[in-house]
Amino acid sequence: MSNEILEKLFASKMKIIYKYLVKIGCSHDDAEDIVQDTLLQAIIHLEVLDPDKIVSWLFK
């Protein structure tokens, strides 16, 4: 996957994850921390992630 595609994918999905976390009761700060940690883990494990399952992995 190219960097542009990954950037767009992560940007859009991170917004959705953030909004979901706030909706279920996380504070703004906690939701931002969780999103940041999730993105970091995704970048670390990018080589072993199946491109078709990235979205489900991010929510997991």
C-alpha cells in the first residue's frame, strides 16, 4: 500500500474511532490517547497486517 492510501485510511478511520470512543463515554483526552496508541500500534505492525482487515484490527 502506498503512503498516501495509508494516510487517508488512517485519517478517516481514526476520526471514526475517536467519535465512537467519545460516544461510549470516554473523555476527550482519553479518546485522543487511545487513538494515538492505536495508530502507533498499527504503524508498528503494518507489515504483518492484512490490508483487507486493517479497519477491523484498528477497532479491536
